[in-house]
Amino acid sequence: MLEEARCGHCGAPLETTPDSVVAVCRFCGAPSFLMGNPAEVLAVPTLPGPEVARRAVERTRSDPDLQKRLSAVNFATSPDLHYLPFYFVEGTLNADYKAAVLVIYTERSRSGTQIMRRTVRVSGRASLTDAVGVLARRAPWGLSADELAKHFLSSKPKPKPLSHLAAQGEGRFLAAEITPERAKAKAVKILISRLLKRVEEDAAAKAKEAAGLPNARTVVQDKAVSYEVARLEASRLTYLPLWVMTYLYDGSYYHYYLAGWDGRVVVAEEPVFAEHRRASLLSAVSAGGLGGMGLALAPQDFFMGAAVLIGGAVLSYTAAGNMLKSRRVEK
């Protein structure tokens, strides 16, 4: 439902929704900020819509599957622009740990080759400094928002004050619904999971070094970790432009999600074609064979047999699921 609001420059009525952050007057073109202080908010400039549409078409022409079917792809509408609000949280975390690591290696002798295992106990300290993009919305935007934030962190475009971009009158700025402190809390959970992964990598490397077996396989069986958050800083609220380009193929609609500052497709929805189903069928058959190999190995080496069997089952389940999908997602 539209709310009653008026332009601060000419007094004309503004079309807004409860989620509106900024509205541009359709009579005089002046931007009106409906919530927050625009001087404290940043936004990344975007390419114009026609250029984004051109890059989406280029993406289709370069796609190995779609380029053979270009005549059936119809870009019937112009792309839609959404400005998504993010906090970018950078943190430094340290962890002290103790771990029991299973080291698996092969030993050759005159009687043959044996698979050997040793449990090595190690301890150490791991550190992580990293950044996380947290969408400042309660309702999730899924993979497109995650990939947009990752691309921002890797490409590092230069944000500008929101007031500089609002006057362009393009796109819809979605209101932020969480505070910087809430964003920090969400980011810490992600950073801790990355820190624990680094702990396992460090423990595995130390176990290989202690055993003198640099090429061995390792499994972290048990670990005790104590960590501290040494630093945690959230950026100013930053709006990232996300263009959504819709195309029609064989009676169904699919979408490209593009980063506005450079036109890169961060997520692409595409049809599942016959060749993809054939590949999934071959994967399912191969995974079934892998499971059979695991059963055959189990009497000789239970650990290896169980690992191969579980791996085959997971691959088989994934491949069978892919055969039933009508669309796929590429990043």
C-alpha cells in the first residue's frame, strides 16, 4: 500500500512503501530521504540498465549450453535494480587448541603394502583475520546476496555517500532491519567456523610434521579449542546494487543476478538440459560402483572401505537429485 509523503523540494506527493528508504520526485527529480541519515550511509554506484542488459546477453552468448539455443532465449523485460543494505564486519580471532589427529599412511614391506594408522596429539595457536558481508535484512535473499557480498569484498569498488546516488532516481533502496551490533553477532558465527577450519588445518600439518609423514592423510578425531575475539569492526551501512535480469526459455522464466558496479553475473539460473541429465545418470552409476568398491574393501580395511562406501552413497544421492531438477544454479 502507498503511504502519503510529499517532496521536500516542490511539495508534490511521493510514491512510497513501508520499506522505502529514499523516494525520487517524479515531478522535480529531487530525492527525499524517508529514514536514517544519508550522510552516514554509503552506496556503490551502478552501471546503467542498458549496459547491464548487454552484459547479461553476452553471458548467454558465451555459455556453452545456452549459446546453442540462443534463438529460444527471450529477454522480454528490462532488468530490475535493487539496492541491498550490508554491514561489512572485519574481525581478528585467535584460538588455542589441543587435538588428537589420526595419521594414515602406507608402509611397504616384503609381504606387501599395509595401511598404517597413528594417533598424534598436537597443540598450537591459530589466528584468523577476515571480513564478512552481513545482509541487513531479516528476510533472506539467498545465494544472490551472499555472492554479491563476496564479489564486493574481492573486487573492492569504491562506495559513495548515499545522497550522491539517490538523485539518479534508479532502483529501489531496501530498508536496513538490523543494527550493526546484530550484524557483528552474525559475523562472529561465520568467522568462528572459518577459525575452526584453520585450527584443523594447522593441527593436521603439525601432526604430519611430528610423524615425519608429509604425504599422509589425516583425520582430526578430537579437539579442544578456546578462542578470543581480538578485534571486531563493522562498516557504515553500505548499499550494493543488484540487478535482476529475467529471460524466458521454453515457457519458464529464469534469472541472472548481476553486480551493478561491473556487470558480473554473480548467480545464474539456467534450464537443465538433456546433456545434464545424462551426466547426472553417469555420475549416479559411477557412484554406485564406488559404493560397491567400498563394500569390497571393508573386509581388508574397514576404515577405508567405510569411507569409500559413504562417499559413494553421498555422490549417488546428489547425482540422483540432479536428475530430477528442472533448473540449475551457477556462480
